[in-house]
Amino acid sequence: MAAVLRPYQTFFPQLGQRVMVDDASVVIGDVRLADDVGIWPLVVIRGDVNYVAIGRRTNIQDGSVLHVTHKSSYNPEGNPLLIGEEVTVGHKVMLHGCTIGNRVLVGMGTIILDGAVIEDDVMIGAGSLVPQNKRLESGYLYLGSPVKQIRPLKETELEGLKYSANNYVRWKDEYLAQDNQSQP
């Protein structure tokens, strides 16, 4: 069984080099995955009424749902979903028409709504809700529903953001190597 990569109108997902999209995931429409992206099982990415761009070395973990906001008279550009480089998106996260910087960890079960902007080097604790149009400042831990700034990140936590991305790239590569060995 192969991952489901589906067109929407004239748009088809674009994959960089060494990208893994798990067989049990669905990627639809104008979705742009940069090099070394890992899309894990049961992820849905729908780039139908706007586009989704995911930066290199980013991982989207099991059960996450990624979507966009359509263009309208009150929001002429809509909200694409923009995810930076070396981002770790935990299990069962919902991202909708938001912008996420580089080296961000989005904790399991978090929801980030339209127009929210997450700057570089941020950790969002599990189960958080980031309201519409909220900006999370670089260098902090955020937690809660709605999310609140808790404290500055420690140096070890900043390093941990890179560590997480590196681990997921390594695991993605192991999965790809295993899949290549099992091909006839």
C-alpha cells in the first residue's frame, strides 16, 4: 500500500528529497514538503482552498490534521499553513491556517488556530490551545487553554529542539531504508 497523494483541481503535492509520507496518511492538493520531511501514520494534510508549506527536517507525527483558510472578501489572502524548518509537531495536533517558525516543538494534542504566528525557538506544551491571531514570542515555553507564556526556555531546551528534529530525521531515514529493502 502506498501513501495517498491526491490532486485537488490543478494542484498536486510536491515532495522534496528523502521525504517520507507514511502509507496510512493522506496528502491532498497544494502541499509543498521540503527535503527530509517526515509525515507519520494517520496524518491528513489538506491543501485545497489554500496552500501548505512544510520546511526541511520537520516531522508531523501520528494522527495530526493540517488545513488552511480559504480566501474571502474579509480575508483576501486567506491563511495558508506555513511550517518552518526543524519543527516537531507532536501526536494528534491540529494546525489550521497558522504560521510556525523554525525549531518549534508543538506538544501532543495542541490546537493552533487561523492567523496565529509562532516565532522561532518556541515550545508549546501538550494540550494547549493557541487562539486565532495570537503571536507567541521566540524563546519561551507556552502552555494552557488558552495558551499563556510560562517562562524563558533554558539552553538545554533550546538544544532539545534541534535534538528532536535530528532524531526524527534519523528515524525517518531508517523507515525509508527499511521500505527500500522490502521492495521487490
